[in-house]
Amino acid sequence: MDGDFRTEFVREPAALKQHPALVLNADYRPLSYYPLSLWPWQEAVKAAFLDRVDIVAEYDAFVRSPSTEIRIPSVVVLKDYVKPQKRVAFTRFNLFLRDEFRCQYCGSRGDLTFDHVVPRASGGITSWENVVAACSPCNLRKGSKSLRRANMSLRKPPRAPGAEELRNMGRKFPPNHLHESWIDYLYWDAELEA
């Protein structure tokens, strides 16, 4: 396995359909909430045999070889701590996550694009501080006009998110499938209701 083994996440849903393993950092927190840090069961078994992870929860299913039978891991913990990245990449996905997958003009969810608050035609740049998620109708309505000329306002001012802030934002959007063995590890640091 190469050096990026511990920090690469499988983002191909087809590879995760059967028995994915939740990957936790050495501090028992997921490496990533959105997308959730998952490995196919084959990678989890391989990492366990190479002594790179501890298995903390298992599925009821088994994998067999001629000489060995092992329960498929559902939660694994890295033995070495992976320091979370401090820098947040300026990507369309991270922009939508920062804006909670909502149009920053009308608040709708769904088919989003992005909009330059100060239009590029007016000297606006593509940056965290000038780009927001927008639905197509709002984006078309605003066009290359200023907010004042378009008679529109933002729900919140755009800004660069911190890495921890974006990780916490991702926790609000759990994946479609959460195995019951993962729940204790995904939300163990959430505030309890009194």
C-alpha cells in the first residue's frame, strides 16, 4: 500500500454497496464526515492484516479463505493519527457544503449552480468571498447585475470556511446508508439533550 492509503477515501458508491467499513482516525473520529470516510471491506481486511488498523466493530457476514474465516469489519480505527488538513480547497462541492446546499438568495435546495456576487464583468473575482451557491432561477434573475440593481440580497455574506467548520457542516448531511454499528462513532461528540 502506498503512503496515501490512510487518507484516500473511496468515493465510488459501487465499491461500497456491500459491507463498507467506517474509517476512524486514531482519536476515534471519522477522517471525513462528508463524504463519509468509508473503505470497501477488502481494504479494511487488508489494512487489518497489515496491522495498520484495529477492528472495533464487525458485520455478521464472513469472508473465507481455505485456511481462515474472518468477520467483515464495519468500523476500523487507524493506529497512526492522521493530522486533519487545515486548508480548505476552493471547490464547487466545498462551496455548496459551506452554503448548506441552499441558494444564498432564496434558500431553496436542489439544482444548484454558483454565482459571482460582484459579477466578473464588473471586476469580481472567483474566491470564497465572492462566490455563492445559487439556484438557476436566482442566478438568471441576477445575471451580471449587482445585488442592488437586481434587487436581491444574500442570506449570509460569503467567506472562506475553516477546515473544522466545514467538517462540522458535513455532519449535518449524513449519507443515505448508515449501518447501526457506525452511529456511536459518528456522533459521539455531539451535544446531548438535557
